[in-house]
Amino acid sequence: MALAAAASPLARASEHTDGTLNFGLTPVFLDHRASLLRQWRRHLEERLDRPVRFTQRGSYHEIVELLRDGDLDLAWLCGYPYVRESDWLRLLAAPLYQGEPLYRSCLIVPHTDRESGSIMDLEDRLFAYSDPDSLSGYHLPRHAIRGAGADPDAFFARTILSWTHRNAIQAVADRLVDGAAVDGYVLDMVAVNEPHVAARTRVVSRSQRYGFPPIVARGDLPASSARACRAVLLGMAGDEAGQRILDTLGLDGFARVEPDLYTSIREIADAVDR
């Protein structure tokens, strides 16, 4: 992957003078798992031999801008913003979920709705999108509506932005909206950690599988730092402390992947542009 040229805004970014590695996260289901973040930070610090700071923001756009400005070194990012910014981001690793670096989008409705069978049954109703840069929570449902010959901007009576998949699940469970499209991995984790919430939703349909949201680094992060970070992520499954963190995350590990894993997402991004 080509690194940013000297004239790029990225050229202003450099590793932080105190040696801290800044790792960006969006609040998926980790927003209320402070103890897990402490464990993960400690694990990374011990193996990288440098301070690590987790930074959480409410949207993918904010995380991308922090990466662009050099205020973050790494981030756990959705596949959609990754493909849109892949000319200056370095792909480090992808989580392994149920043995593969793949996940699905799930269309959910309140469990009391026993009739809806597809997103087309939600026309003129209330719908929750997560983040406008989310593949599973925004672009895939709109892609499905467009593929059926309808206009996604005029399809629903009203839409809201929940900003997190967990919030969208809660909104459906509480019948504040009639449906939402959410990250299937997050839905599974809510079912494990908050079964009383997930039980009040019903999965109507599941998408095909797409590349799991990856861990990326800004393009001008020194190669030695990027290699070290990747090595620690890939080694978590073979490390007792790392495995405990993975178990809590509901992941099997991290794997090195190629940009081709995200080709199907890139095709959707290209379709949005058209």
C-alpha cells in the first residue's frame, strides 16, 4: 500500500513524543465494558513495552478524522470507511469470528412482530440506522431497498440514527422503532451479555457475509510499530491473558488479511457513489 506523500496532511503526523500508542474505538458494545478495555490496554502495554491509550468516539467519521490528523495510530474501524479511505490506511488484521474474518448484517424487528419477512415489509414505518458510515447498519439496508427498485430516502416514514448497534437493538426491543439493521456479531454479544434485550427482538433476515471490521493503522505510522502491533494482535490467541480477552470479546483471535477481503464492500461503496 502506498504511503502518504510528503505533501499530504498525513505528513504532519508522527508518533507521539511520549511514545504512547493511541488506539481508536467506536462504541459498539464496548462502551460499557470499561474493565475489558483496561485489561486489553494492559495486555498491549506489556507486550509492546510502551503506553497505550484507548480513545472512544461516537462515530466512524470522528475516528477517521483523528487518524487523518495523526491523533490516533490504530483504530478498529468498519469495513465501509476502511474501503473509502484505503489509499492512506494500512490494513493490520481482522478479528476471527466463529473461525473466519467474516460477519453478517441482521435485520431485526420487535419480537411481537410475527409478520414482517423482509425489509420491504417495513415500508412507511419507523427504522433505526446506526452510523451513516456503517456497512451493516446503514448501507446494506439501503442497498437492499435500492435493489428492490425503491428509493431509500423516501422508503420509511421516519428514520433515526442510534450511532451504535447496541442502541439500535435496544430501540427495537423497546418498540421505539419498527426495525433496524445491526451487526450480527454485536447482536450475538448482546444475546450473551444482555439476553433480556435480545429476546425482545426477532431476526427477519441475514445478509451474505462480508469482511469483519478491521484493525487499521494510519499510513505514516512507522513500519516497525505497525509490525509490532500486528504481531501482538495475531499472538493473542496463543497467550493465556490474550485468550481471556478474546473470550470476553467473543472472538477466536485476529488474523492477517488482504484488502481483497473487502472487495464486496468496495463494490457497494462504488454503487453508492454512482
